[in-house]
Amino acid sequence: MIFRRVSVIGLGYIGLPTAAVFASRKIQVIGVDVNQKAVDTINQGKIHIVEPDLDIVVHAAVTQGYLNATIMPEAADAFIVAVPTPFKGDNHESDLSYIQAASNAIAPVLAKGNLVILESTSPVGATEQMAAWLAEARPDLTFPQSHGENSDIRVAHCPERVLPGHVMRELIENDRVIGGMTAKCSDYAVNLYKTFVQGECVITNARTAEMAKLTENSFRDVNIAFANELSMICDKLDINVWELIKLANRHPRVNILQPGPGVGGHCIAVDPWFIVSKTPERAQLIRTAREVNDSKPEWVIDKVKLALADFLQANPNKTAKDVTIACYGLAFKPDIDDLRESPAMSIAQQLIALHTGPVVLVEPNIDSLPAKLTGQTLLNAQQAFAEADVHILLVDHKVFRSEKPSQGIVVDTKGIWL
């Protein structure tokens, strides 16, 4: 199968880099997104997200005519669905409405021989559900769930496994898990990804591919939970947790991760719940790790309250209204602009609601605050150092590693200002 035209549905942090890499291989790429501003930005050869080297690749792809963004899907040889899979309600149940909407959008332009790939990180069974929605919308075509290897449309799940800030390199170099609903579906998907993937394309079935991605992120979550729990224990025992971890990691078979204010992002903070929701009676360790990490922001808030009390005790002529708190970092990890599921964002919002005085925000990777923080003040680090009385380090951006406040009380959740 030769793929001359590829459509990527969803032009966010995964979809746009994927579209750009295909286009860089001289494949005609149609990028589809419901955000008109994002579509217009891309068609100008620019990008609407922060990711190193992505702007150069997108500009070249658009200029050379290999990448075009649009609101409505068009015919293609392969369709890659890279849309969000958030929670539905408060019980951590997965919301597949974006996948359903993408399925309904591409169904009218599907043709015999097409390949449809779900890249969105999804609960087990989501690929089969997508295939069912496509079959319902196109009864004139056959799909793997009913016609196996002889189906008109090939369907597979091929999860991304990239690190924000390194996406353009890791898309190409990392191994890729290919989970087809049939062997032919997997073969088609391997053929497509080998267009740019230099790592190995490892074949399995769709359900195992879905579970593989959830397992990878749950493993990370459990290990981070150990570090976060350790940090809270050490605080009680008056032990420097970062020194402790350095000492423990000198053991040849120990590699403890670094604690922080919680866990954020669109994967690690979300994916373990997809396992828990499917098998709640069995996923006890995974659930506990999620609960430990989800509880860490509240622990940080308590530390800030203590710091505020210490400041007021040292400055009896001031009240809480006179005290300025600065939050350093809003992204879910260092040196990116992605605020999704960020514990730093949660902490900042809670402090704004709780504190009667000013709360200023420092996030060097964004130019303006999101709507949920409308009315708040975005400063650079030097301004916050000068204005704030209590400094809360939430994200270890590079800029914060090279300088720190010289006055006031510091609450350091990352151990770089100690």
C-alpha cells in the first residue's frame, strides 16, 4: 500500500507534529481541527503550540505545499485520529466523545482500501468502539469486526510515546507499537509509519496496544507516587528528601525519581484511571498511586499556609492582605507551555481563591494567561523576585535554575532553590 495522502484529525501537541513529519517526507497531508484559529495559524506556516523545531518543519511543509489545514475532513489514503480523551464527570470515566465526533467527521469521505488509525491514548476497547461508529455511519463499507482480513477499511491503534519538548526527535527515533484489529490492519499501519519511524514497529493487537500505553504511564505514575510520598514522609521527619534520594540512588539497582507538586499532563495524570475504571477491583496499587499524586497539591497548599504564617509572625505590622505570593511555573513539566492537568495550575488557582492578598504568576513559556486565570497578573521572574514576599517554586524551568529570589520565604517543591 502506497500512502500518497494522509489526513490527521486533531492538530494539537501530537497531531500537528505527526502531520508535519509526514509532510516532511513529501506526503500530501491534510490536517483537520475544529479550532479555526489553529487552522489559520498553520496555513500561515506558523504554529500555535510550543515545541522545539516544530515551527521550522511546519513552515517548510506549508511553504512547499505538502501540509494544509482545514476544518472539514477530505478524502485520503489514511486517517490518523489524534484527539483528546478527557474524563467524563467526577468518577474518572473516559470521555470518548471526541473520538466519536472524529469518526463521524471522517466517515463520509472514507473509501475502500483506507486505513484509520487511533493515536489518542484510550481505554481498552476504544479502537473497536471507533470501528463500530465508523461501520454504523458507513454501512456500505465493511470493517474488521465483521469481515476480518477481507474488510474494506483497515483499523489500528498506534499510540504515541513521545516526551514534550523532544517530540520531533522521538516521533522518528522511538519504537512504535502497532495494534491492528487484524494482521492486515497491522501491516498497513507499519507500512504507513515506516515512512518516517526509524525505530522498530512492534506488532500486536489493538487491545494490547491500548493497554501498553496505559501501562507505560501507570508505571511512571507509581514511581512518581513513591517519590512524592517519600517527600511528605521526609518533611515530617525533618530530612532533606533530595539528599536522601541522591544517597539511595547510589545503590546500583535503585533509581528513585524526583518528587514535585503532583503529576500533570494529558497522559500520566489521566491514563492510570482508564485502567482503574475498567478493573476497579484489581487495580489497587495503580489507584493508590493516583490518589497519592492527586493529593500532593493539597500538601503544597498546606506548606504555603505555614510559610504565610511564618512571614506574618516575622512581620507583625502586616496582615495577609499585605503579603504577595508568587507562583513560579504553571506548565505540567519544565520548559513547555502545556498547562493540561497541571498541578501547578491547580495550586495557583487554589491560592488565588484562598489568599486575601495578591497572587502573581510566573510562566516564561506563555504570553498570556488562560481564561480560568483572567484578571490575574503574569510577571517575569525578576519582577516576582522583587515584588513577592512568599515564593512558591512549582516547575523547574531552566530560567528558574539560574536565578532565585534573594528575599522572602521560599517553598520549593522541586529542590532547586534549597
